[in-house]
Amino acid sequence: MIDYDVVVIGGGPAGMAAAISARQEGIERIVVLEKDDDLGGILNQCIHIGFGLYNFREELTGPEYAERFSKKLIDMNIEYKLNTTVIDITKDKIITAVNPEEGVVEIRAKSIILSMGCRERPRGDLNIPGSKCAGIYTAGTAQRFVNIEGVMPGKEIVILGSSDIGLLMARRVTLEGAKVNAVVDMMPYSIGLKRYEMQCLKDFNIPLMLNHTLVEIKGKDRLEGIIISKVDENRRPIKGTEEHISCDTLILSVSLMPDNALSLRAGVDISNITGGAIVNESMETSIEGIFACGNILHVHDLIDDVTNESYEAGRKAAKFVKGEYKRAEKNINIACGDGIRYVVPDTVNPNNLEEDLEISFKVDGLYKNAHISLLLDNREEICLSKRILAPGDMEKLKVSKTLLENNKEATKITLKVVN
Ligand SMILES: Cc1cc2nc3c(=O)[nH]c(=O)nc-3n(C[C@H](O)[C@H](O)[C@H](O)COP(=O)(O)OP(=O)(O)OC[C@H]3O[C@@H](n4cnc5c(N)ncnc54)[C@H](O)[C@@H]3O)c2cc1C
């Protein structure tokens, strides 16, 4: 058994930022465990620009952004193990990992930072009827083919789902010579970032078919086409509205889910809305000393948010190791009111705040000219007007540290949309 102070699981942007900030807080014995053969996580295949707009005030590609952190990690002499897959974690913070050089390794950590990212829902999860022919890929796999392996998934493509990765892939395969016949989404709006809808679809004349869903796969050995249909207000296909679209490739960009199989093994409480851990203001999970950050916690649009949240997790893991972490008898709960789908964090201990509390949240529908209201117990403390609130966009709200410190006896913060 090897002992470390902080063990970071996952060497993507979240894990690297967390390790860096734990070291900046003076923690010596840190190790980052990464199952891939390189640090950087999903960013290694995101070769488009748009990363680091806030933290670096530059438009970097994913690999460039990742490199800034991997260089720093190396400069700071932070240990990392590549090709090392963590296969088990216990609530006592014993980690089992496996790699080709050492075989099975057991590590005892004072604190663990979970940063394993998210996974895509495959076809099997989606109950799509039709044959099991070739030519159906998740967007992440197709992105890896094109951007890392240099192989095109097909020539005539339909994309199911208008999340960021779907929109980006529509543009990417078009630039590489494929024809994208449609991006199809059952929602009445695109769920990806508005700027991607403009830059990736409108600029390339790619049709976005909203309020439509896939009802059948056509093809025996290789995909030959799909049947889509309009949906009613309950998202059910409307009979008689079926339409055939020919294609040899279907890219599924349906949803990303935090990949918490390992966290569950340790007994971490998971939110059934985000699929991520339930955390406090310090990104600490329901198990003392186990922290979570990045896409394992909730799916982020912006890398800068991942980085800032992970710096916080690393800082607080370090404080936990140094015995400087503060506990309260009872934390203040943060609840979702009308129109709010989820909030992160779920609770706050004002004693641990070093600056204002930032709450991240997503709304449950499209709202125009609405307000976001924050109640401390039943008293409205913040009311912000918003011209537009879209369910795909992560929103943020700052709550003053002083307000929370002066109201430690409060039991609940509620966030709601007032229309
Ligand atoms: C297609 C796409 C496009 C995006 N575009 C933008 C953009 O333009 N601008 C922007 O700001 N943001 C963008 N984002 C968002 C941003 O890239 C992500 O939010 C960010 O990469 C998440 O970082 P992470 O470290 O949490 O996860 P990841 O990058 O997924 O890293 C997780 C790491 O954990 C490792 N791991 C998993 N399980 C284990 C295990 N059991 N043992 C060891 N290691 C493990 C994985 O191999 C991986 O390296 C995009 C995201 C995607 C998916």
C-alpha cells in the first residue's frame, strides 16, 4: 500500500487544475491517476477554438488549453501515472488502480479528488428501433475518429441531438468534405450554445429540424437512412408525419452524463438530476475528504468554469489534509424553486467561504424577460433580471459571503425563476 495526501482520479482539465491548486496550498504528496496515455482528457480531441476565453483572455484550442496545465503540473513536479485506470475506491479512501507496469496498485489517500469526466449515452441506452447496422456512432467517438485518428465516419451524415458536441461535429465533418443532411432534435429549441448554432449550422446551411425525433433505422449491413417524425407537446411521435432522410452515418449527440460508477462504489451520494455528486460549497461530497469537480460533478459548457471549480476543490482538499477545514453543526441547504432544474453546490457552510459563494444552475425551459430570485429562508435577497434564460446554458449567481456569515442560522436558500 502506497500513501499519498491527495489522490486525483482523472488527468483531464479538472484533475490537473485541482492537483495544481492542492500543491499551491503546500501539499507535497499528490498523485494524478489517468487511464489514457496522455494528460488532457476530452480536450485532446476538441481541436476547435473557444477554450480559455475568460481565464486566459485568449481563444485557445482544447489541446493548447490542456497543455498550459500539463506543463504547469510537470514544472511543479506533481507526480502522475498514465495508462492507470482506477477500478475501486472505498469510503476509507483506499484506491485500487491497475496499469501495465505495476499491475494492481493499492493507494491510501488522506483526501481524494474525483475528476473522471462524463460519458455519452450510447445507442443501447436510447431504445432506437431498427437494425443493428454499421454507421452509428456517438459524437465523442466520431470526434475522436476525425480529430485524432484521421478517419471519417462517413460521407452523408445525420446528427441526432443539438448539444454542443453535435453542433461542433456538424461543422467538423462538413469541413472534412461530408454532407450533413440534418441535425435533428426533439426539443423546440437547440440545446447547445447559441453561438455554436450560428457558427456551426447557420454559417454552413445545415438544416436544424426541431420538434422531430428518430423513429426508425434503415439499412442491413451499413446504415442507408433514417425515418424521423414530428413530435407532439409530450415529445411523442405524431403518426403520419414520418419523413425519410438518406444517410450512411448517424451521429448520436444525445446527452452527456457524469461517470460516477466509481463514486457510487465508495458510497458517495449522487443527485438524480445532474448524475453528479451532491456537494457543499467546497465541492466536498457526502463522504468527508472526498471532493468532486469538473464534468464528473455536472456537465459544463465552459472550460473556465471547470478550471475555477477544480481550483476550489484542490484548495479545499489541501485544507482538509492540513486540518484547516471547518465544519458547521448544520449547513444551509440550497434548493431548486420554480423553473430551476438544478443547482450546484447543494449546501453551504458559511464558515468555509473565503469569498462570495457562486451558485451554478440551469433552468428547466426557455424564459424571456424573466427574473432570478434568491430567497434566504423566505426573504428575497437577490433579484436579477434576465432577458433570456435557456435550458442549455449554465447560469451563475453570486451570494455575498458577509450575507451568509451574518445568517448562519438560516436553513435554506431557494433559487427560482419569476416570469
Ligand atoms: C465536444 C466538446 C466540446 C467542448 N467545447 C468547449 C469549448 O469550445 N469551450 C469550452 O470552454 N468548453 C468546451 N467543452 C467543455 C470542456 O471541454 C469540458 O467541460 C472539460 O473537458 C471537462 O473536463 P474534465 O476534466 O471534467 O473531464 P475530461 O476532460 O473528460 O477528463 C476526465 C479524465 O478522467 C479520466 N478517467 C476517467 N475515468 C478514469 C478512471 N477510472 N481512472 C483513471 N482515469 C479516469 C479520463 O480518461 C479523462 O482523461 C467541450 C466539451 C466537449 C465534450
